[in-house]
Amino acid sequence: MNLYKTIQVGITGGIGSGKSVVCKVFRTLGAPVYDADFHAKRLMSENSFLIENIQRIFGNESYTIFNNKKQLNRLYIAKVAFEDPSKLQKLNAIVHPVVREDFLHWKAEYDGKVPYIIREAALLLESGFAHELDCIVGVFAPESIRMQRILQRDPHRTEEDIKRIMNQQLPEATFRQKVHTCIENDGFTPILAQLLDLHHQWIQQSQQPTFLSL
């Protein structure tokens, strides 16, 4: 017997916006969270279809893509992909569908058992599967704050590296137009109150006979 009509929530935002912090709060509140970026890394190191196609896409560079333990050299892939956007597009085209299938298997464990589940992904809107979710939440912060956070978190990155990544992602104005709900994570607006409001809203809606009307 299903206890809930489980709502599928997507959480996305630009690099350094604070998606992980937001998802950590929801985990604390009891929500299952599927970290799409984490699982994409795992699948790119385990899935034979992805491994073969990654080697095909990156060609002569493929000998540096996997180490002797068959683990993915993500920093190298990111460097090559951002230098050649066409390779990044090809990579995303093969990875997103495999991650979607993995998410669907994961989701099946929770359907009807919890009020809502969360799919966290930096490229949620770009993946082509956002329409399958019931609510998309965007996390936002000023670019200067995002830059500061990333430099503290990833000391191996330069400001130029971060700028390049930001420029590859959707502009904030486009993000705001495409999501259903915005979370302001600027360091000044209280974030916990915003998340608790959503938490209670989703719990209430999960007990209704129909999904969110979006």
C-alpha cells in the first residue's frame, strides 16, 4: 500500500550556488537525495557502454582518461571538454540517458513510501529530462559569492577556470525563467526558512490525490 503520492523534485543551479548545502538540509529532514553528478562519475567508471564511448569521443587522449584502477580522470576530461565544447556535448549526450535510467531504478525504491524525493543535478535543465519531474528548484547566489566559495572549496581551480565553467552554464536569468521555485543562497537571506516552507508544502501535497499543478 502506498502511503504517499511521492513528489519528484529537481534541484539545480550554477557552480558554487550551494546546491549541495540545500540538499544536505533536505537529507537531514529525511528526504532521499539522488546526486546525479556523483552517480554520473560512478557510471562513467563502471558502465561498459559509457567507457567504450568515452574512449571513442576522446580518441588519442583516451589513454589518460582512466587510470590503472579503471577510475575516471575527471579533471582531465573537464579540461579537454571545456577546451572543445563539441566533445562536452557528445559526452553529455551519452551520459544523461544512462544516468536517467539509473535514477529511475533508484526512484522505484521510494515510490509511495516517502512524501518526496530529490534529484540534484548541475545540468538538470540541459539534460532534457527535467519535464519528468514535478517541481524544479533553482538555487541562486551572486557570481562574486559563488566565485569565493569555489576558490575555497577547489584550490586547484583558478578564477579563469571557474569563469569558463560559469560561461558554459545557463545564465541566471534563464535559470530563473525555467525553474518553478527559487532559493536565494546569497549569505544574507535566511535559507532554512525557505527550505522548511518547501518541505512542509511537499509533505502536504504528497497527501493529496493529485500531483503539483505546474
